Amino acid sequence: MKAVYGLYADGSSAQQAVNRLRAAGASDRDITVMTAQPMEDFEFGRMHKATWMWWFACAGGLTGTASGLGLAWLTETSWPLDVGGLPIFAWWPNLIITFELTMLGAILATAITLVITARLGRRSTFYDPAVSDGKILVGVAGPPESAVAGLEAALAAAGAEVRILK
Amino acid sequence: MTHPSHPRINSDLLRPLLQTSWRFYLLVALFGSIVVAALASWMTQMYLGFGISGIRWPVYWGFYVTSFVFWIGISHAGTLISAILRLVNAGWRRPVTRCAEVITVFALMIGAMFPIIHLGRPWLAFWLFPYPSERQIWPNFRSPLVWDFFAINTYLAGSVLFLLLPMIPDFAVVRDKSTGLRRRIYGILALGWRGTTKQWHRLETAMQIMAVAIIPVAVSVHTVVSFDFSMAPVPMWQSTIFGPYFVAGAIFSGIAALLIAMAVLRRFLHLERYLHPVHFENLGKLLLVMALLWGYFVFNERLVVYYGNEPSEMAVFWRTQRESFAPLYWTMVVCNFVVPLVLMGIRWFRTITGCVIASACVVVGMWLERFLIIVPSLGHKYLPYSYGIYRPQPVEIIIAGSTFAAMALLYVLFAKVVPIISIWELKAGEHTPPDLIPPATEEHPLGELHL
């Protein structure tokens, strides 16, 4: 069994379906909701919100800071060149390089975290192109055979045409 | 029932991708031939040498560096404005952001070409990169030109990602709506996007972080470009006001470019339903604010030099105020200050046509501003042996002029392969609580948009 899901025309029906799935024993981790746009007006739109992305961005920024300072220090001391009496390792100009690499590190870390945590580029278990037309997909991936009848009933009760992928 | 506007949004915004008219080929041929002519000119310059340009002692920075600063300034249209509007959650930003972000990426690419064109031997451009060469000679990190390299590349990388990431859900829509080879290509570009709640949260968080990071980077880019000038002992260049003056000018020219691009897209792709007069009016107000800010900076710069009364600075000052460069200077003032003030200050003129006229003037005025910062000062430094005249030659005029065609060509090609208005953001904007949306009118079929 790959998945069982229903397609809903509006957010209220989709919310009902999510609630019924919970009542049927499905946990939030098992429930998949797919929409054509973010739908934070509904409770289901705020599921799976917790993320470490800000921390990873900070870590990327710190890595960039260290790279900027390291690059400037290593290169300037490896070929000490007197420029207008400035110190060989001058803080003021090096702050610019350090700042740019800090931001670059944060930006790249954010993009990488997005790709990994949103599971982009991986083969999906199930999907329905009707989502692009505005339908809201609510379903459960890989349910045990024994639970399918209950899940199907829960999805159908919220007013959807239920589909089962085997 | 499914939201009634979603299929319509899909079909309106995917139409330019799925249908190709003869006008597309005509535009590509027209702009493409101009770009080819510019490439031929550049090849000629490389083959015959830099002597065929007008760049010679003492004016070593002419049209090329003017165009470099101008295009880097134009690049502030997109990512910076889009990031600010995203952070303040301005609802009216939704149809505008992608049009703007594209300008940033292409303008940066074009701008970054000029330091390479400006090199007599462009194949040695890699000497600017911090790579471990055989003799361990590294770029001098105390040089503003190396700061440029880091700042522009950081901004370019950030802007490309800022543009690319929100395109993924739209690639998924194209994937679902197309067939054959197109479906396969967009399927790859969509990276398996399904629109799960987790994916939406991650995307929105990523866009928030990027918006926070990209704003200071954008400000730093044009500040660093201004350092190319203000760190040099040249009359009227060594000024502490150059950083914010350049940033303000960049945002000013960027908004103007965005208004022109939006008007063209609205007209030719029939996007009247999405790009409303209210978008032009709001951006027109921003243009007015920036015109006033620009006027404030110019007044500051001029007044301080005038009171300083330093002979070499006053010589450059009078060259621009009432001598050989005066016609260009006063044209700049009219284009950058008088026209936007009148057209954007009086509500009756703040129409789409008014915005386009004011923006076209600002684009011309800002190019002149860059030229007038560079050439009069370099042609009249401290001692008479360093006085000289700059006469731009055909090769420079062709290359500098063709960049506008290059921008148009890249824009036309982009609009052909990517929805120029973010489909998912537009749909998300329609989920505003109904009591906040006033009834739709014939003029605004989506209802009035909120700030």
C-alpha cells in the first residue's frame, strides 16, 4: 500500500479531514497535506512548522566569518605588502570581506537547509496534479493494510473522492 | 468548490510559456542582433587594442565604468525592494516581486561584465580572484576593487537564490500543466515539489532569512562601489556622503527600471488583471520619495564643496555647474528631480503613463549622474599636467548602449520560460480573511489590494 488520500475543494473540508484522520488514530507525523499555496489560515497549515533553519543560517554565517578572517589573515601574511603605511593585517578593510563572506555563508546555509529539510530532489511517495488546480490533498502515506478501511472512511466523511494507491 | 480564481491564474500566467507568438521571435531577433553587434565591437576592441576606445590619460574611466556603476545601481530594483516588501508583509508586493528580482540578477550580470570589458586583456580577469597561484601572490584585500569582487558576487549569489527558490513551486505548476519534453524539463526544475505543509513552511522561513540577509548585502554592494571613488584622492570624490548617496541613487534608478519593466509586461503579456494601477501608484510614491532623497544628497554634496572652496574641487564644481558639462548636469537635475517631482507629486499625473515617463527620465538622469561623477573629476585633477578631455568612441557607445538591448533580451527570454508573476504568491494573497477584502470592482477584479 503506497497511500490513501482525498482531494478537497476548500480549506474547511480539508481541516475536517485532518481532524477525522486524527480521530481515526493517525498521528500528525503520518498525515500529509498538499496545497497549491501556503494556507496558514487553517490549523493544518501550521503543522510541521518547527525548524532549525535559523540556527543553521547562523552557523553558516559564523563559518563565513571565520572563512573571511582566515582568508584575509592567511593571504595578507603570506605576502606582506606595505600599502600606504596600513598594517599588513588591517581590520577596517578586512571587515568588508568578513561581512560579505558572513552573509554569503548564511545565505548558502539557508538554501542547503531548505533543500535537505524540505526533501527537495527526492522521489516522492505520492502526489496528485489536481493540487496545482487548487485542490487540497489530505492523505496518509504507507498505511498498514489493517488501517486502510478506517482512513478511507475518515477521508470520505469529510466529503472527498478517496483514492488508494497500491 | 475549488477557489474560482486559481484555474484562471494558472491559465493567465502560464499562457506566455505555453503559447509563442511571432512577436516573441521578432523581439528576440531585434535585441539579439544588437547584442551580437556589441559582441563584435568588443572582439574588435580586443583584437585592435584599447586604443580604439576614447579611454586615455588622464580619463581612464569612461563609458564602461559609468555603465558598471549604473547597472549595479539598477540591480537594487529587485532583491532589495522585494526583500523589504516581504519583511513588512506588504500585500501588494505579490505580483511585483518576481518582475523585480529578475531585474536584479540580469542587471548584476550585465554590470559585472564591465570591469572585464574595461580590461585590455579580459582573459586575465581571474587575477582578481583569491586563488592560490604558483607564487602565492594574492589579491590585495585593502583595495576597493577586491571588495567589489566579494560584494558583487555575494549579492549575485544571494539574488539568484532569492529568485530561484520561490520559483520551485511555480515550476511544479508548469510540470503539472504541460506534456512531453516540457513536462520532463519542468519536472527536473521542480525538484519533486509537492506542496506539503512542511515544504511551504521551509520555503517561507528560507525566504524570510534570505530577506533579512540580503538587505544589508544590497546596501553594502553600492556602498562598496562608492568606495571605488571615495577612497581615491580625486577632486570631489573623497566624500563621506558617497556611500549613502550611491545607495539612494541605486534604489532610485532601480525603482524606475522596475516601473518600466512592469508597464511593458502589463501591456505585452496582457497582465492587466494582476498588475493594477495601485501597484504603479505605490511604486510611484516610492519614486517620489527617492527623488527627494536624491535631491537632498546632491544639495549636501554640492554645498559642502562650495563652502570648502578648495581650488581643485571648485574647478570641477564649476565645470559641471556652468562650463563644458553644464548641459549634461542640468539635464540630470531636470530628469532626476524636476520631472519625478511634478509627475509623481501631483496625483493626477501619477498614472501608469506618468510613472513610465518619470521612470524613463530617471534612468537617463541616473546614467548621466554616474558619468558626471566620473569624467569631470578625472579630467581635471590637482595639477595641470593631469588635465584632459574624454571623447567616447563608437566602440564604447555601441557596447554601453547595447546593454539595454541585452537586458531586454534576457527579460524576454526569462518571461518565456518562467511565470513572470509568482503564481503561488498570488494565490496565497487571495487567502486573506474575507472581511478584510473589499468587494471586487470592474477596475480591480481581485479586489482592492492592501498595504
